[in-house]
Amino acid sequence: MYVVRRLGVFLFSVVVASGLVFSVMSILPGDPAQVMLGTQATPESVAALRTELGLDRPIPIQYLDWLSGVVRGDLGTSIFSGQDIAAQIASRLQVTMPLAVMAMTMTILLAFPAGVYAASRHRHLGDTVVTTLSQVGLAIPAFWAGLILVTVFAVGRGWFPANGFPGWNSAGEGLRALFLPALSLAIVQGAIITRYVRAAVLDTMREDYIRTARAKGLSRSAALWRHGLRNAAIPVLTILGLQFAALLAGTVVIETVFVLPGLGSMLLQAITRRDLLLVQGGAFVIVAFILTINLLVDLTYRFVDPRVARR
Amino acid sequence: MTLLTVDGLTITTASGQALVDDVSFAIERGGRTGLIGESGSGKTLTALAIMGLLPEGLEVSGSITLDGEELVGRSDRALTVHRGNSMSMIFQEPMTAMNAVMRVGRQVSEPLRIHRDMSDSDADAEAVALLEAVGIDRPEQRAGAYPHELSGGQRQRAMIAMALACGPALVIADEPTTALDVTVQAQVLSVLRSRLAATDAALLLITHDLPVVAGITHDLLVIEGGKIADRGGTRELFDTPVHPVTRRLVEAVPPMSRSGEVPTKAHTPSVEDVIISARQLTRTYTLRRRRLREPGPVIRAVDGVSLDIHRGETFGIVGESGSGKTTLARILIGLNRPDRGSITVDGVDLTATKDLRPLRHIAQMVFQDPMGSLDPRMRIGDIVAEPLRSLKIGGDHETRVRELLEAVSLPSDTADRYPHEFSGGQRQRIAIARALAPDPKILVADEPVSALDMSVQTVTLDLLARLKEDFDLTMIFISHDLSVVHRICDRVLVMESGRAVETGPADDVFRTPDHEHTRQLVASIPRLDGTVSA
Amino acid sequence: MRWKRVNLVVGAAIVALVIVTALVSFVWTPYDPQQISSTERLLGVGENGHVLGTDQFGRDVLSQIMVGSQTALFVGVLAVGIAVVIGIPLGGLAAARRGWTEEGVMRLSDVIYAFPPVLLAILLVAAVSPGVGPAMVAIGIAYVPIVARVTRGAALSVFELDYVAAARTYGRRKTYIFVRHVLPNIASVLIVQVTVLFALAILAEAALSFLGIGAQPPRPSWGRSLRDAQTFIQLSPRLAVWPGLAIAFTVLGFNLLGDGLRDALDPRLEVRRT
């Protein structure tokens, strides 16, 4: 029941999101055809393009047309390159998705041990060090961290490529190219998640059931491991899901720093080329991904928290 | 032979304030000792100090020995050998004291896996036996359940099973039944009693509720302000209290909780002038559906209740948690609307009108939680004057507020202060003053004294009774506590699962209950003379 | 205990410094931040009286950073303003009405939450034209769900309290109760959240300007300066340091202030960061 309901909410959200994407592009002042052709275009050529793009039809019809295409996996063709948009996005995802997954993995590897360690050293030096470092990490723009990392490790030492992406023909080369961008994102995300892990563990340690566990003869750290961590995982999971949106947004920016051919750089190119349909398709795919992650996180709760299954 | 000695135990905060001050006592092997006192008296801290589980930042001095072994000053790791093994503890709120994401059986058998090196499969089997011993039906199934799938009583039984798993020499129970309904409390207490007898463990029972210790303990310690004020045999202290603190505590126990006999009270013949008349009130809540095709389960919070409340009487609505008494009260005062049925309050037909403003002048309410019932950001004067402003009642508000505060016996400078500066009992008085501000004819009091200490309860109940006369009120008094209802109410309505099962003069209902549920409720009340029939 | 005060004091000091810098930069900077000089290109720190050196056009870096704080604060104030003005009533409505209203508001806010500021800005800029205006609106709208959620969460627990029920028994309407009884009691949560959002908005503005879809020349912006610096990063990596430090310093200030306020106002508040 919970799953069915949650899936319903998901589908509803995706449709609303598609409507939002579409309406920002269509309802806002400004004629897309005019925008695409620039100010020098003749009224005739603008009118011709409008007809070609179907912009002369009523907006709801245009939306339904686009939406039915989306359902079939057809996002239209790019006005600039004439390529199929869905195919273009798919090839860009081959960079963006591994980058996001890599960044998330690094974030978790960084944040979980650091957060648990800080909580276990609460009010001691170790906690202060971790807290201070995460405070600093929180203040750094990821793209700036990227610039610095490039300067030091790519330009300076030559350990990593400074920009570009060699493709997945060699998995090692591909991962090497994504390492610094992923690290830039993980520094910032890691700082945020560390704070949450620390707070969640500290909150958990104050709970009554931890006292019960200790009353049974478990030491403080044994009580944390056996009883605390699974409980602390519940709020952390929520934040991980929510932060995924920020992480994907971060890839858009970081791709520019490292000149990676991902979804983000595609969108920015599309803006300069006034390729509106491509922007629309790309943005929708990103939003749909974020909503999917939220769905997965919510469904995962059932395995972490037995109370959810009955809600 | 002495099992536990506490000698000169003192617990101080970092700023040097002594929360527990020079407490000394001893418990014999297999002994049963009660530690009673009001909230903040230091009784829980004493228990936690014995277990070595005090919150960080508190200093402990003095000596605690268990079986001759000194515990004060030992490292946390050294104490783990004893905790859950030779001494164990039962906590107040079994829902939060249990790990929500771990199966009950695993939690119950955990002490065995820690101290007896038992294998998981042996421990699981033992958990089922332990749950069975505390009277949980279908123990195999319950062992595999999560805490939220058990009832409050089952959870507390499981906690008892957990505490007794390793056969400890000392069990500390901190308000083990305070969070439970009275019928469940009686069952849990009897389980605790019989299990202790079976294992021959010593008991330190901590509570603010005197009758709870009466049927279990032989010795009694009375603690106040962190110091042991009085000590002696339980029977002797309750029968002939000498020390002023003990006397105050004993006298605060309502008559009905004193002995197995329900005392008679002067019966005020009621005037047959009906002020509230309700017929067939029903209010349902639909829970979320579990399966797609089935409709969600419907909870009838109030199910076909009819009642007549007479002008000038105190009408009690009594029932256990979830019986629907609060929902009924909220319907009577127009906070909730009934799905079906009709209700007339002093001539206002609530089901016919949408505009409840006239009702607001007639009926006001006092709530349970003295912390939550006052807006912490407002001065008391503004809080009490709010109904006057809201209902656009003219006149000099300042004078009226002063009169009201005086009526509830609060000092004159109260109006300029904020809620946090007052104790629970004082806040409840402020809430009463606010409710009286529009000069209502009806006062609905929903568990108004449940969150207060026993002695404060008495004073507040007396105040309510006095105000009822002075302000010429009809009072509706809602409580789970039969003794309190008996003490203050003229007539009562007993509720069970949304239905009114019995109604009549308080004396008749409690002395000669007609309905089985009422009989059970009355029988479950722990009495100061130790007689519990359940 | 002492550490918490440190957060508050240091954070407030940094924020005050940034605000003062922005105000001073309106009337005075060491050099004209837009002054191009072909002879003074890419000067090092302290050369020719340029405290932080000059950029590829010979413009004074310190002056540019000082003026850049105007954009950061301006965008921050307006974006957070948008988020607060829309988010608080929405969250309040959800908490007060419950049922379908709440469900609708929260589901909608979940959908908007799936549009990070950068993505919203890309959409807006594609439809109109790049600039601080669209960037600000994008950031503001993206943060509406955060404010709405925090407001709802905090308000829900207050709406459960008996003083709200009491207010209804003496005839107050829910709108009045929200404004008069609930808002003052959740103000501390909101103040802390707003402070943190401010830090986030400054980061977002920098990112957008870095991508070229935020502040446009000649409007000075730290993110924009970093965009320019990227081109010359091999020649003069130092140019990428100062604006980045300015951003980090300002964001650190607001975050410390937020933490300090949280500890001072209520130690158990939770703040959402995204």
C-alpha cells in the first residue's frame, strides 16, 4: 500500500515537474522563435519557424504534444544541431551520472567515518578538529575547490588531466578524468553530511534506549554500534536523499570547471545557442532524476525503519 | 545479608549545586524497598548513580557497594560487568526505552548474549521463554515483533523480562507503571511481584505514586530536596505518618486510593436543570488504508454517546487512554464537530449553527499540559486578557485580570511576568484564570491535574471546587484517575472504546459498579493499604 | 559553552565586516574597480600600491572584491526575501489546515525542491536573458520549499500545543493564531534558517555568475571574477584565490552566525542545508 501510494505521488510529481519546465519555457514573455533567431530576424522567418516548431498552436496542445513525446522517450530534435535530443542527453549522462555517483561515494566515505568519529569524541579535540574542518568545507564553493585542485594537482603536478574527458574506452582513464571533479563536489557535500552524521549520532546517544542498552551491560561504544547507528541512519538517509539534488546541481557547475561533456555543459551550450527545446529536455531529465532518487530513498526507509511499513 | 549499601551519596552539578545530598540506605538480599518523592526530589538520579548511568557533567561522591564491591569511581567498562547482570533497571517509558528498529526478542535476550556468551539461537529461544514468564501471550510471535507492534503493557512486560534475563540480585524500577493505564498497571505490577518472588531478586522501586509501592515493598525511603526525609516500614509509614513530609504525601492520596473500601461522600442532590444535552454523538477517524481495495479502518473515537449535564454540577468523564474522553470533551466545547448526533449547550444548538461565537462566551476549557497551555512569549496579563479581547468583552481589562489572578490565589505582580517563571501548579492556575475571563457558565477541565505532583494536585482540586462555587460554574472534569474523579465529581460517565458504559452519581458508580469495565477500573486502583484485588 | 559564544561572536563580526565593506565600497575603493590599465596588467600582491595586485586588464583586485560584496549581499537579501515571503505563509497554511491542503502544499514544494537554483536559473535565463534579476528569482524560488518545510515542521508542533486549542476556545481564527501565537514561537528557528539560506544564496549567486548566467559585466561579482580568472589560471593562479577567499569568508561568517544563533536561541533546533 505504501509503495503504491508513493509511486502515485512520484508520477504526479513528474507530471507537475514537466508542466513547470514547460511553462517556464513557454509562458514567460518572449517568443521562443524570436529568441532563437535573434533580433535581426525578419518577421517572416520568425513566423515560419513558429509554424515549424508548432508554436502557433495553443499552449496546452503544445504541452500535451511534448509530454506524449516524453512518455515515448522522444524529446524532439535540437534546433541547432538537428540531432535527436534524447540521444544527445543519453550520451551526456554517461559523464554526468558516473560523476554524481563517484562524488556521492566519496562524500559517504568521507562523511560517515568523520561524523561518527566526531560524535564519539564529543567535547574532545577530535570533535573540534572535525567540526572546524567541516565548517570550512561548508563555506567553500565547489567550483572554486575545483579550480584550486586543478591548479595544484593537474597543472602543477600533472597527476590528473586538467580538463576534457577521454571517454569510457579505457575505464581507468575515464575515472582518472572524473576524480578531481568528484573530489571537489565531495569536499563540500562531505562537510555538510559530516555535520548531519555527527548530529544524528549525538542525538541518538541521548536517547532512552541507549541508556537501556547500557543498563544491560553494553559499553558506550558497543551501545552506539549495536543500537545507535541504525537509528541514526534514518535522519542521515533523509539528508542524503535531499542532498542529491544539490549534488546534481553541483555537477552542472563543476563540468564547466573541468570542461567535461556532461549534461550541465550541454545545458549551458544550449543556452548560448538558444536551443530551447534542448534546455527543456535536459532540465526535465535532471528533475526527473532527482525525483527518482527521492522515491528510492523513501522506499529504502522500509528496510531501515520498521515503523514506516505500517504507516 | 546486605546486598546494596549507599553511604553518603552526594550528586552535584558542575556549578556545585547538590541534587542528591548525603543519601544513605541499605537493601538486604531479596529485600523490597520503595523510594518515594515528588518530581525533582532526586530519586531517579539516585537510581542512575547506583547503575553508574548518570548524565555527563554530574559529580558523584560517597560510596555505593554491591555485594561488598565499591562501585563509585569505577570505570564505565568495569561497571558493564555488573549492569544487566548482577543489577538491572526498568525504565518509565517503555516505548522510548526500547530500540524501535530492533526486534523485541533480540532486545530481551541481549543481556544473555552480553553476559552469558549465549549463542544467537539459544538466546532467541530463551527470549521466548522469558516473554512467556512475564505473561505475554503468543511469545514466539511477539519475540519477532518490533516494539511499536506491542501494546504499552506488553512493552513494559518485555522490559521486565529483559531486566530479569540474567537473574540479577538487584532490580531497580523507576516509575515502571506511570505511563500505563490503571488496569494495565495492575497487571504489570502483579507480574513484577510474581517474577521477583520467583527469582528472589531485591527491588528498589521508585515512584511518586504512593499506592504503587504499598502492595510490593516492605521498607520505604521518603526523599525530598535530595535528602532522605523519612524512613521505615512501608505499612508503618503509611498507617501512621509522623514526619511532616511523609504526612503531606500520604494526605495528598485521594480517599478512594486509600483502602479497598470506596468511602462515601456527601451526595449533593442535583437540580434537574439541563445545561448540556447531547444525543447519539459519534465522531470517527478513518485511518490510512493498508490495502488498495479495502477501505481504511475506522476508529470510532466517540460512538453514540448521549448525556445530560445539569446546571451547577461537576460532571466527570472517566476512562483509560484512547477511550474517547478527550474527543468527547472537545465536541462539547465546539473544538471538534461530531459526525452524527445533536448537542445543545445552554440553548445553543451546536450542530445547527456554524457560528460558535456565542458558545465561546458560555464554555471555556483548561488543558492537561501546564507547559503547553500558555504561550511562552506572552506576559501573563496578556494571556489572561486574550479571551476578553478576542470576544470583544468591554470593561477595564486590567482590573479584571487582577481580579482573576487574585481569585486563583496568585500574587499581584504575576501579570507582568512570563510563563517560564512559574511552576506547573501555578501555570495551571493561570490557565484557569484565563478560562474564567469571559465569565463562562461551563468550565471543561481536561486532565487538569495529571501532570502535577500529588500534593499540588490536592491544592489545585480544592481551588477548582472553590471557584466552581464562586463563579457559579457547571464543571466537566475529564480524567483517567478514578480517585481524583471520585473526589471532585457529583456524577460520572465511564467511557470505554468510545462508548459510554455507565453513568450515575459518583458514589453509586464506584461503590456498586454495574458494568464490567467499571468494576475492573475500580478493582485495579492500587490502594495505600496494599490491597489490590486485580 | 564558551565555544558556542565564539561561533556567534566571530560570525557576527565577519558578517558585519562584509556589510561595512559593501557600504564603504559605494563611496570609496582604493582604485576605480573598472579602471583598465594596459601598463599595470597582472601585477603581484603589493606592486605599485595595488594591495592584492591587478587582473588581466590591469584592474585593482581589492577594489573589485570590495564592490563584489554589493552583488553578493544584494542577491542574498532579495533571494532570501522571496523565499521567506512565499515560504512562510505556505508552510503556515500547510500546518494550520492539515488534510488535503497540507498534502497539496507539501507535494508541490517537493516538486519545486527538485529544481536546484542552478537548474531554475538555466531555465529562466534560457527563456529571458542572463542577469542578476533572473538569478535572484531562481535562487529565491528554489529556496521556497526549504522555508516552507521548516516553517511547517516547526509550526506543526506549536499548533499541537494546548495554548492554540485554548485560543480557539475563546474564538481566535487560525490565521490570527498563526501570526500571533505560532510565528513568535518559531521565530528563532526561522531566523537561524534565514541566516543559513543567506550563506547558500551567496554560494549560489557565485556559482551562477561563474557559469555566466548570473551577474553580467560591468556589474562586479566574485563568481564573475573567478570565471575571468579561470582563463588565466595557468598564467596567474593567484587571481583565482582572492574572490574565492572572499566568498568562503562571507559564507563562513553567515554559517557561524547561524550556528551561534541556533545555540543561543535553542540548542535542539535543526537546520536544513542544501
